Amino acid sequence: MPPWLLRLLRSAAWRRVRWDLVWKAARWLYTRGRDRLEKNLTEKERRELFDLMRKSRGLARNLTAKERQRLRGLVRKAIT
């Protein structure tokens, strides 16, 4: 696991995590961490994560506040 992702995991205040780190973590999960996705998320949650990633296209402003919070939650659940 990359060092930046380990630092993100240790961060207790996930609401204040920079969006670019959340986006990079989600992208890393889909490219290299697929085993974590399959182990920690249900099929419905994986589909929701992918849909939110696609909708945001890497930009936080493309999602509502509730969707951003849900994406953070899914990324955190998938990583831990």
C-alpha cells in the first residue's frame, strides 16, 4: 500500500481530508486494490462507489455534499 494511503488511513478527521486524496485513494482501490474492494464492500456498494467516481470525474463540485460524504465513507470502508 502506498505511503500516502497509509497516512490517509491514520487521519481521524475524514470530513477534513482533502478531496484529491479521497479521489486518489478511490482510484487506487479500483486499479490496484481490487481485493480490498471485494473483501470490504458489497456488490451494491462497489457499484455505488464506481458511479460516484464516474459522476465526479475527479472534481468535488460535481457531487452534492451528501454524495461527497458517501464517497468518503465508501473509500474509508473499502480501505480498512
